[in-house]
Amino acid sequence: MDNKRIHGGDIERVARTYGFNTSDILDFSSNINPLPLPRVVKDYLYEHFDTLTRYPDRDYSELRQALAFYTKMPLDYLLMGNGATELIYLTVQTLQPKRVLLPVPSFGEYEGALQNNNCEITHYQLREELGFKLDLPNFLSVLKQGYDLLILCNPNNPTGQLINKDDMLTILNEAQKTNTIVLLDETFIEFVPDVSGTSILDFLDGFENVLVLRAFTKFFALPGLRLGYCVAHPSLVEKLAERKEPWTVNGVAALLGPLLLKQTEFIRQTRTWINKERPYFSEQLSQLNKLKVYETYGNFILLKLLEKGATVQALQEKLESRGIMIRNAASFHYLDNTYFRLAIKDRSSNMRLIKNLEELL
Amino acid sequence: MDNKRIHGGDIERVARTYGFNTSDILDFSSNINPLPLPRVVKDYLYEHFDTLTRYPDRDYSELRQALAFYTKMPLDYLLMGNGATELIYLTVQTLQPKRVLLPVPSFGEYEGALQNNNCEITHYQLREELGFKLDLPNFLSVLKQGYDLLILCNPNNPTGQLINKDDMLTILNEAQKTNTIVLLDETFIEFVPDVSGTSILDFLDGFENVLVLRAFTKFFALPGLRLGYCVAHPSLVEKLAERKEPWTVNGVAALLGPLLLKQTEFIRQTRTWINKERPYFSEQLSQLNKLKVYETYGNFILLKLLEKGATVQALQEKLESRGIMIRNAASFHYLDNTYFRLAIKDRSSNMRLIKNLEELL
């Protein structure tokens, strides 16, 4: 397995190694909404189990209609995927870009898809001195050099940094001028304080060169469901649809998707939780010794061990032996064995981690 | 949508058009086991719904262990996929074959995967005069011309014809001599009268050039689950695994797969049903006027309208207005608008179709 494609959430390994039940492990390595889903979701699946005995509707009409309502986008702007991951791979396979600009550190699967297609990758380094914030003028001067594809993650995983809407539109306009397609990964955007003030969905009809990725994985806390989608101009959606494998979205995802989007109370509670817990957890972590905490707009936080010689691996092993998982960030470009990423969880889980870190740091 | 990639099972369309509930439609267009799954499967999913709130184990260890037991193959011969479909696409993408030999009529998705990769396809015509049975000496003489990839479906969809084990081993040996990789689709093989006497799984360690595809879709009647697997020499499995997207198999599939393989009573009943119903349904259909019924070893039957000027489209419309779906086979190579395919269902459904055909033909 390529080192760049390590992921969080390997609960089975930790459970086996230390003899825990998987359900007893506190997993800060996967960026998943910790709020419990309404019971109705589970019950609905039970009642409609028979849906699995039929092929999913190949066009996923109901699902796309529900998403059209949720995103306020026209139906022909929507394409479903087996998580956002399928759509990353499909985009690269379909567009076959030669030269790709990739700000890093960022999500490892971009690299996976690009390598599969032998793309020439230019890594644009997000600088630690700037708290990994994008230096817009500098970035634009690089973008102007001309690329077939730019991949951006907003807010960015694992740094948590956000590109605001004005800056993003500047980037998209510049990309349009140089015929650069932009794959904009917004899978964490539903966690930012001002979603509609940050997402560029409303501007998509002006950009035939932009694909926005979204997913149910993180916000609806169902990574096992494998449900993502792409929002883009119909000309791009059609290109991808032509190349797409059929039935990649499973029947459970097709069934539950529309129901999940209707859980307005869960969505409201999630927003309340993240807007309260993100500043609180960040602040609590900042008070710990020998730790640098980076600003975040996502549902996760990047941190760095400051003590000389300290490694995340050592910390990770100690935490895992206590049934707590964190994400070693050394697999990300330009990050080393002193960086780790934490999911933001519920208050009591967060405090349990703080207590353990106090003891261990 | 490419005409060659039409599929059965579009229940939603028929329900919308004629105002039926999807559950009231009798679907002979999808080749799915009609036996009801044991209740325990549905209950188990309900009890373990929480599995969806975690990422699936990326190696699918439990699932592969269960399959190793079921197939009696070593663990490192197994690779999981989002239905067999993902593995068809992955195989073609990974091997990037230039020249491909494809006996047709056969399953349309092979063509889809090959076209995505701009392969040069040689269609080998299975001849109607032979009941679509493979003419082995003739086929071998074509195979000897040298191809990068041969795709075979056994038993073949939609014709129902079977290549017996001796003939198959002759083909695989010949392919080995000419460095031809063989993608052998055995997704329907669990329905043939003598599974272990037909499948070539036992011989795989002698063939580093053969990939066998299997799926849960048809036999376990869960096409919405999206669960397939590939059995091949570890050298081939590793190549595919390296290129594979992560988490393509969803959490429900990973959860239910091992449980399904343990349903020995369901498996036994399915074998009893198909061995009884296949000859009975074929015989009953043969007694209808103006209809040719082809020999079959699968859980489906290919038929041809013999009356001059008769079209499947006309028959199909009449049946759909009565809530019965059949598969127009005109989208398959070398078949025209007089061919259709029927799934073999339970006795009462089969007899209901016979009665309707008697009235309509």
C-alpha cells in the first residue's frame, strides 16, 4: 500500500492488537459526525429491506430529486457516486489530465487517482508558517502557468483551512481563463460556520470547468453507506456519466439518502454541536503543553508535537493501548511524524482525550 | 446511453408508466433467485446497523475469510468488488489490453469497460444454428491468433449455454500458450446442475493468466447489496488491488456477506428449486406456439419469436401493461428484436407468465 494512501479509521486493527471490542474504541482518526442518527433511519431500512432484492434505479431518480431540493441545484447538475472517492477516480479517468496542480498537504486519494492515470503532478506547498492558509497571489501566479486540472479541498483535509468565497471565485475565474478544470472537494463544507456563504454551488452555472464533490459520509456519519455526489454543469456531468460504471451506489444508500436529507432536526443539532465544540475543543487543546493547534473550519483539527524528539507514533501507541485512536498525519505531503489529526467528537469524548493527552504529553 | 448497455430490471420505469406499485410487478427481466432470504439476514442488519457508522475494513478480512471457506480457495486468491461490475472495469483498466477476444452475444458491461479503454475488440460470433453453443475447434483456431484478453461468461448470459470443464481447460491452456489473460465470468455458475464439476476454481493455481468473477447478486438475490469478488492467482490479485479504489464494497455488504454464505438451507433450497424449475419451465415454454426455446444451464432462458413480423417490443408492451417485465434481447450483439430473455422464477410466477404468453402469442 502506498504510504500516501493511509487512512484513519482502521478500528479492526486496533481492536485485534489490544483486545478491545470495536464498539469500545474511541476513534478520533476518522472525521465523522459523532451525533447519533435518528432511530427512524434504522427502522426505515428494516421496513424496506426488500429494496435490496432489486437492482438500484440506474439513474437514482429519487435520490437526485431529493438532492436537487437539498442543494437547490437543477437535477441535471447532479451525479451520484460510491462515496466521493468514486467520483475523484472517475473525474481523473474521464478527463485524462496531463498536468495537474495539487495543493498539499491534502486528502491522499487524489494522488491515488492521479497516479493510476500517470498524470504529471505539481505539488503546491501550503506553508506551515502561514498556518497552511493558501497564499492567494502566489498561488494564482502558479495557476497561471497552465494546468489541465486543479484539485482543491475546501475546507482542506487535514489542515482545516478554508478558502473564502471571494478568493475561491478568483481562483475559479483564473482557472477558466487557462482552460483548467477544477475538482473542488466540498465534502466537509457542511461543517463550516457559514455553509451557504462559503460553498460555490450557487455560482456553478457560470463555470463549465468546475466539479464540486459532496458526500453523506462525514456529515450524516455513515461512511459504510458509501454515498457521494458531484455537482457540476450538465456538460461535465454528461461526460462523467458516459464513462461511469452502472449501479455503483448500493440499494441501501439509494433508499436512505432521501430520508437522511429530511432529518432537519439532526442537521440543526449537528450545526449547533460543531459551532460550539470546535472552538471549545481547540481552546482546550491549546492549553496543553508542547502542542501546536492549527486553526480549523472543519470537524477535525491538525496538531503538531513541539517537544524535541517527540513522535506521533509513540503517542499513538500509548493512546491505542488505552482504546483511543488518532490519525498520524505523517503520510500527508510536507507533514512529518510530529503532526496528527483529531476528529471533533462529542463533549465527553473530547474531554476524555484531553485528560489522556494531559497524562501523556 | 449506449444501446449495448441496456439492462433488465428497470422496475421504476414500468411502475411509473403503468401506475403499478414496484412490489406488484412480476420481473422476469432480471436474473435473480426468487426464493425469499431467511429472516435472520434482515434482523442481523437491524441489530448491526451501527456498522454503517464506521468505514468498512479496507481489506475486508472477515468477508474474505468467509469466502475462502465457501470457495475452498486461499485468502490471497480473493479480491472483493462493488458487484462483479467493478471488477470487470478494474481488470480492463489494470491490464490495459490492446486486442480483446469477446464471444457474443454476451453481457453488455464487458463492452462498456473495453470501450472506456479504447480496446480493439474482436467479436467472436456464437452461432444460432448451434444453439449458441461454442464451436470449440473453430474458437481455438481464432484464439491462436493471439489476444491480450479473452472474456468468457460461463454459463453465458443471455444464451444460457455452458462450456464444460474439459473444454474450458483446453481454452485456458491455449490462452496460456499465447499469453492471453482470461476473464472468466462465473456469476451464474452456482445455478448449474453440477457446480463443482463445472467451475474451474480448483485449477486456478495452474493458471496465472485466469481471473474468475463471482457475485452475490444473482444467487443470493441481493443485487442492491453490490457484492462481487474475483478469484485469481495472487500475482494477478495484487496487480488489481494496487489500482483499486478504496472502500468500494459498502458496510452492509461487508456485514451480510459472511452471514449469507452460512445460509446452507437457503443454498440447498435454491439448488432444489432451479434443478426442478429449469426443465419444467423450459418444457412448458416449448409447448407454446411460435416460440423457440434455447437450452439453458443458468437461471434464465433465451427465447425467439418465430411468427413472421412479430417483435418482442410489441409483446413486451402488452406484458408490461399487465405488470410483467421481460428482457428484450435486441441490445445484445447478433440478436434482434425477436429475441427475449426470461428469468426462471417460482412455479406460480412462471405459470402466470405462461398463461399470459398463451393469451398473447
